[in-house]
Amino acid sequence: MKITVLDGHTLNPGDNPWTEIESLGNLTVYPRTAIDQIVERAKDAEIILTNKCPLGAETLAQLPKLKFISVLATGYNIVDTTYTARHNIPVSNVPVYGTDAVAEFVFSVILDFFKKPALHSQWSHHGAWQNSQDFCFWKNPNFSELAGKTMGIIGFGRIGQRTAELGAAFKMKILANSRSRSASASFPFQWASIDEILEQADVISLHCPLTPETQGLISKESIGKMKSSAFLVNTARGPLVDEAALAEALNADRIAGAACDVVTSEPILSTNPLLEAKNLTLTPHIAWAATEARQRLMAITAQNIQAYQSGNLIHLV
């Protein structure tokens, strides 16, 4: 059974072996695959593993031996699932692997915004503490506590709930929004509309899926409803945010700051306005990438393949 990995580098840059999957078939791993290389590299594969390499209908039609696709991520929009359903090609994903990794990353940027430890370390290394007239100094106007502040979570799935749980541990008031409002939690939170979150939250963290309804959720209009002291975090999907509107708001001090781990086009384009935005933490889609999370992703992908081979499919999308 031939198994082809189209873009394996981010899952295993050298520290996360393919051992479990190697034992399940004849494995070929490509670190990266350009779009025009997909058909040639995957034409003999029964199983394809992909993270960001797109498998559209035109490409899939040229892969007659393909029987199963396992996406190396939770999001599966890179696969034309209408085509796969019509041609009885099951598609699995990895629904739970990075919950703690992403939630912890969210708080790393929140704490950095409110406390600025790295920046003060840099200043200290460059003499600002030596030259201070006082035993301590700070230059961050947002140097404050999280306790008592309001955190708004838009999208209250596993990652949203874990992020909220961490916020509650910091004694933050939690406002949550989801379409179903079906979640329950062991920590205190309140359901709220998106407008209520925009208007009341000191910190807003996006954890909703990208749909036609959520694309551009953070727009010039929605930013206009936010507190001038608000901090926005996006670790979900880039197109949830109108990047030009966010950059304009940051540069005009309309909101105090933001952190984006995802952007509309990745890798980021040199023309992206966020590159010129102030008070923005911009990271290269790494919230998910903790070693432990990548190890879980590898293990669950192996389980997906084993389930296909046994005829008892799991994690179907």
C-alpha cells in the first residue's frame, strides 16, 4: 500500500519521526510539494497525507489509485470534499491535537502585551536599568494585571473553551460566543453576542471556523465598536480579519494592540499591510506547533490510516 506525504516538513522538521506510519505501508515523504508537482508525486498513491497542498477536483480526477486522504491538520478546506464524497474517497482529519498548545500560545502573546518582559529585558541589556535613577523602571503604558479584565472568546469549541479556562484562572471575566451555545464548563463564563464582546472585552480571542459568515468578522465596523484599550488575538484563520482595517486601526491607535499568528495568504506577502502595523505581534502560524502537539498529530494520523485499513474509519470530515 503506497502512502504519500505531500508536505511533511512542518510536522516533522527532524524531531518527530514517521516511524508509526512507515510501518503501515510503502511511505514516501516530500518535505514540500508545489501545486504543479502534486499529480506526478501522488499518481500511484492509495493514501495521501496533506497539510496545505490543495487537492481540488481537477487534481483528484488525475489520481485514479487514490482511496483515502488524511489531512495533517484539523482544517480540511484544502480538499474538495464534494468531489471526494461523490467518488467515495473518505477524508479524515485530526480534530484534537493542539488544544493546549494554541490556548497557551494565546496567553503568551496576551501576557507579553500586558507585561512586556522581553522588551524590558532588551532595554535592561542596553543600559536603561543601569542609567535609571530608581531601583526599577517601566516604559509600557499597558503594564497591568489580567485579573478583573474581560476576555471575549469568539468560537467556543475545544480551543476556545481551553483558552477561556486559562483566562478564568487569571481571574478574568469570560464572555463567550458560539452559534450553538451548547457548551458547558467547570469555570464561570457568560454567553454574549459578538457585539457585546466587541463593546465590553479588554481582550478578544478568535477561535471560530472560517465560513462565508465569519470571513471579515473583524472589519472596520467591528473594530469601531471595540474599546480603544482592547487587544485582539487571532490564532484561528487569517481571513477572519480584514487586515487593512486592522493595520489602519493599530496605526491610528484605535485599539491598543493585536497579535496575529495567521494571515490571509501564507507565507505572508510583502504587500500585507500588517507588516507595517504598530503594536502588533506577528508570528508565522506557530501556535499549533509545540512538540507535544506535533507528536499527537503524528500518532492520530497513524490511527486514521489504521482505521482505513481495517474498514472502521474514524475522524471522517
